Amino acid sequence: MAQQAASNSIGSPFIELQTIDSTNKYAMELIHAGMAQHGMAVFSHSQTAGKGQRNKKWITEIRANIAISFIIRPGILQVYEQFYLSAAIAMAVHDFFSSYAGDETKVKWPNDLYWRDRKAGGILIESVIGSPGSVNENTTGSQSPVNSWQWAVIGVGININQTKFSNDLPNPVSLKQITGKNFEPIQLAKELCDFIDRKFHLLLDGKKKEIIQHYNQVLYKLNEQVKLKQENRVFDVIIKGVSSSGKLLTTHAFDEEFDFGSVEWIVEKVK
């Protein structure tokens, strides 16, 4: 399986669609139909029902942004190592975006793309574990008892040219707002393929520690105080990093770590 994954570049073939409900859903349908190949990229100029974390919708302006999903064979990675893939993809997206937006680009745990205190993009990874009929959405690398990791569908949404956003969104920003320039989303999406391919091959080469180190170097609010919410508890912590299994490491009166999905960030509106 690792040899198959290494022999194909991510982004080939590149499928361009005019409109689709969800690129992740389309990619999953290709897997279930037995038509998927490692490296496939599904790009759509319009996405009517895109998915984000915590079952949120990813709403994007037509022909203005990147909405793309990648189909990969996880190769030598085990199910309990899912966060390594999540971190590698986050690093690829970070490096791609920062090449245009600069070093104020950060990754907000677990894998949101931020510029300063504004969200520029997000990542959603859905996995097929065991048989093609078994779908498990997991981006953190928590251990799972079931079979082998067959496929991963990596959905990436990045704001490119959009300048007007819903008031419900938490401090959105686009590349155009940052740079003052217009871009061609599909060309940038093809550039992103190369960044993801390079990071994925770092995983295949066993450079897991290097990926986690890089992830922590660009972690949003590292060594700063943030406000978290866990059920009815709202509290302040200092972000100390993220572990190799994807746990958020914090300190306040005492050290505490959190699994993905167990806490929410309290994001204040940026004026």
C-alpha cells in the first residue's frame, strides 16, 4: 500500500467541476463506486453544501475560492496515527498560504488556517477504515480498534477572492483582503497539490517528528492565553503545544490536555 501511495503524485488526476454539493461527498462516492485512485483531486468552482468541522457548513462564493478534496491511500500510517496526516496537511496548507500572505499565517488547533486573528480556511479529513462501507470522520489521530486505514478524503477550503462574508462566520479573511490582489483559484489549487504531495511524502519517509515540530512552530496563540469552553465550564489557559496524538497541551493552575472535540475556542469578534 505504501508503494502505491508513493508512486502517484497528489493532484493527479485533477477533476474540475463547475458545481457540486460537496467535494468530500463526491470523493467518497468515487471510493464507494470503486473508481478512486490515490492522488485524485476534486475541485469545484461552486460548492452548495460544503462540510466543515463539528457538522458546520462551509459556504463559499461561486468561482472565488478554493474548494477541493484529495483522495489518498494513507500508506504506512496506522489508524491511531491519523493526527500525523492531519498535521502534515495543515502544514502544507500553511506553507502554501504563507507563501502569499506572509509569516503571520498560523494553524489553529486542530487544523484551521488563520492569518492574524482571522480564519482564512479549514480542513476536514474523513476516513474509510476496514471496508469501503465504513466511514469514520476523525482528524485528531485518536486510537480506533477497527481494521486498517483504507482511504482518507481530505477536504480543504480556502478563502481566495471573496470579500463579503456572513455575519455568522468567526472573523473570516481572504487572500485578496490580505494582499489587495485577485487570484485564479484553480491555479492556486494546483499549486496546493504540490505542497500537499511534498508533505505527504515526508510522512512516507518517516519524518513524523519533523512534521509535529513544524506544526507547533506555527501554532496559533502558542504560549498565549486563550479562553476555552468545555460543556458549561469556561476557563482561561495558556497554549503550550500539541502532542503527536493531537491533544492540545495547556497550562493554567495546572497542566491539562484536551482531545479534539472536547473543548471549543471562545473566539472574540475582531473589529
